[in-house]
Amino acid sequence: MSFTVEPLSPELTFGKTIRGLTSRHIVDELVREELRSYWVQDGVVVFRDGEINPTFQLELSRIFGPLEQHPVKEIQVDGNPDLIVLYSDPKNASIVEIEGEVGGGFLPWHCDLVYNDRINHGGILRAIKPTSHGGVTGFIDRIDAYQRLSDELKARIEGLHVVYRIGPFDEMDYLSRSPVRVVSQPAWLAKTLERRDVDFPPVAHPLVFVQPETGRKSLNYSPYFSKYIEELGPEDGHALIQALSDHMNASPAYHHSWTTDEMILWDNWRMLHSVTPVPLDEERIMQRTTIRGDYGLGRKLKIREAAE
């Protein structure tokens, strides 16, 4: 039996849904090429009604590139560092209050590893234990976001760079359009931040990225982890970076409510993603691969060079 392919949503310009894909299909190089084309053209692919397990997750991920171990060692899966585990419970997740709701595991719109000079090319995510509500993963297409900018704003951001740095929510000025109050943070995050100056110096990435396979321009901006525009500094560039954050927050998005019967692949050089808070009395467990890549445009900055 073959697999089927359909648009993710008739209302969106990105995304595919693939149903019925199994390990039997992906031994065929023509199928592998077809899957890679969806990744490039559509940015995000939801796999449903097929083979869903960690072995297939790893095999499928390797179609799109070699895997690498996530630099935050504290979230690597014991015995299988090609997978990371993402927990949402009071002991392992940041607890925040946003829009009057207190929950765990909230992540604002972001690009994975944007706080490194090397940004991984993608990943495949699946739910081990979803919650009854919350924990919804959102995706925004930055190619579409760029196309919807005014010509004036497109010209203004050409050649500019954003400085990013890992840190807690209360150090981030652009992570959400709603105020975020931090209730608590997990021990693993505090441990990671202890080695921030050694392992995670500030980095700069361009605001415009051209997809090499298609020549399409992308608004290469991540609200989470962003600090300021390198060429303008924190004060002079504030209005511009706030406008870009507002633009991203208003972009069309796909929102995925999880079961254990699907996996999602996305192009991390193109898509932003986010996660809504989960109930404090429920545990959410996710596992994700990290597909290696480096678009070659990120730069590490010395701490004294960054306008912290």
C-alpha cells in the first residue's frame, strides 16, 4: 500500500500532510527524493497514519541529512544522544503566567539553536505523552512572512543582522506580544546558563536569508533569543526589531494539537515554531531529532563586542 500526500491546510501557503508512510517506502531512493522536495518546497510535513516509533523517527530524519547531538547536553536522551527529550512538568519545565494562565513548557516563536553560530537544518518531533489540552505546537513560514513585508521594510532590513543569546525569559524583550511572568525555571536551565559565557557567546545572524534551492527570500528573524540589531544597537534598532516581532506574531500559522499517532518534520532555516503552556498537573513528553546543517552565515561575537 502506498502513502498519500495532501496540503497541510487550504488556507496556508506552506506545509504537506503525508499519510501511511512506513520504513518499507523509504528504502526507495525516488521516495526519499520526493520527501526531500516537500521539505524544501513546503517547509513543514506532518506524517500521519503510518509508522510512528523512535527507530523510524531516526531513519526518516537521516533522509534529510546526518544527525547531530544537541548542544544542550542536559536534554539529550540517555543512551541515544541523537534524540532529545522535552518535558513539561513542574520539575523539568519553565513555569510561566501568560494572558492570565499559569502553565509549563511554554516556548515563544523561535528558530532552534539560533543562539549558536551554526543553526541546525531541521528536526522531526513526536509526542511520547501528550496532555489533555495545551502543548499546541505552532509553525510560521518565514518565506511567506518576508513576502508580506512592505517594499520599504524589505529594503531597510537588507544587510542587517540580529544579535541573539541564550537566556531566561525575563532577559528577553521580544519573545511574546503578551507579558510573560516567570514563576519558576528548571534546574537543567539554570545549569546550562552557568556555562553560558563559555559555551554560548552572543551570535549574529542576517535578517534576510535566501533559500539556496529556490532563491526565495526569508525573513530570517526569531523573536525568542533576539537582543538587538547589530548595526543599530539596542536603542536605535528597538522600533525596527519590535516591528519585525509584531509582524511575525501576526503571520498566518499552523497549530498542531498532539496525539501519539503523528510526527512533524520542519525546515529550521525557514520555519518558526512555538508551544503553548500545558497544565501544571499533567506531564507532556516529546522527543526530537536534530538534523545537522550550517547555512554559513552566523558569526560568534566576543562578549565585550556585544551591547549587553
